[in-house]
Amino acid sequence: MNEKTTAHALYRKLLTLYPRNFKEQFSESMEQTFNDLYNEQKRQADRGFFSFMFRIFVETALGIIKENILLLAQGNVMKNILTNLRSPSIISFILVFPFMFLELANRRNFHEGFPIALFGLMWLLPVVFILILMPMSRSLRTGNSIITNPIILLIRVVFLALIAWMWLGLLIDQMPCFLGVPNCD
Amino acid sequence: MTTTNSTPPLTPAVFHILLALSSGERHGYGIMKQVESDSQGKVMMGPGTLYGSLKRMLDAGLVRESDKRVDPEMGDERRIYYEITGVGAEALAAELERYQRIVAIAQQRKLFPKTFSL
């Protein structure tokens, strides 16, 4: 691989760090401009070539940092997170709602406060469960293997099992209360 | 700092790009070379600054992309050209007026060294 090819390959790699939209819009033009600057520098003299390369790479890296910060500041990342959270939240609520209904219906005469913390936890556990499961199901849907990194897969499976065990344990423990058994804890 | 003018002050990069495009449409490298020439080599814009500024200028409607075409002097690659819009020309004119007012104040206060006096 010659010097020009290496420089271009490195610059192309650097450009992949730009936010996706920016990359789609400008990476081709930026590569062309880099190519033009490279050729100009080579035509002028080899002297100062490395300082020129260093300057271009540092300047582009600063541009990458700036664009990523601007993207964060615009709230696009936050919006994505919130969009990703919406479905798990709804699914989890649907799962917990029947038990909330049972609690309200069967314990209305006991003059006890509504156990917000219990239902909060019962709602939160499935949300986390779905959030852990989502990247795996996305990989399967797109036809990618989920065992490209076995250690991460193992950690995910352990967490999923732990969450499922906690949720079912909580449900079994609290079922008498949901069914209206007096003096349940 | 606030301004009473409806057009907000431009960043130095945006100002130089608009100035470069005021004499005709150019591709990225062409803009860089024109900026360098307009500033007598004092402003050397890198690709990160240029394309970051162009993105915001496109979003603000100060410039627009024209069709991709080959620059006969630069080889056979098809390039995107950028041209100044009406809004961009207005923003540039407003910025130049601001500069003119500042220069007038500087002259009034005799702030220019003798060698630079206008």
C-alpha cells in the first residue's frame, strides 16, 4: 500500500466518526477535498508534508467532535432514547395493569395506601428486560448472528434470567395480596 | 452582546465562505482556495470547518447545492458545487455594512496606524 492510499484510507476511516446524516451528506465531498489538498501539497513540495497531514487530521477530528456535540445538543440522541423507551414502557404497563386492577378491586375495603413502589418495580423490571432483549431481536431480524460476542451474549442471558426470576418471585409473593387475602405482606 | 440588525452577525468561517461564493459557484476545494486568496493567505480553512459551516449554511438557506459536475481543471471526478442564495447575499451585505460602520468609527477615533490610514 503506497503513501497516498494509506493516507486516504486513514482519512476515510476518520470520516466514519461523523454523525450518520453528516457522513451521508458530505463524506464523498470531504474525501475529494482531501484528495485535492493532498495533490496540491505533493505538487508544491514534500517539505512540511507530515505537518500538513497532521493539521488536516486534527482539524477534521475537531470538526467531528463539534458535529457530535451539536447533535447531542439538538436532542436527537435523547429523542432516540425516548422513542426506544416508549414501546417497552407500554408493553410493561399492559403486563402490570391486570395486577393493579386486582389490587384496586380486591383491597378497596382494607383502607391501605396503594403500593406505588411495588407496582413501580413490577413495571420497571419488564422495561429493563425488553431493553436488554431489543438489540438481540434486532440482530435476529436483520439476519445477523447474536453470538458474534459470546461474553456479551452470556451477560445478557444472565441478566434476563435474573430479571425474569425477580419479577416472577415478586408476582408469586404478592399474589395473595392481589387476590384480596387479609393481612398479607 | 445584542444587535439591532435583523440579520445576526456571521461567524468568520461563514463570512469567508459567503464572500468566496459571491463571485460564483464553487466546489469545496474551490471555496478553500478562494478564501485563502481573499484573505491573502491569512485564513486557511480545513475540511472540518468548511463542511461543518456548509451544513449549517445549507440548513439556514444561505447557500444551496447545484448539480454535480466535473471541474475541467481538477480531473474527471464529479463534484458538488455550492452557490450563494438571495438570503446568503443579504446576510453578506448586512455583515459588510456592519464592518463598514466599524471601520468608520475606527477612522473617526483615529485608531488606524498611519501606514493603514484609508
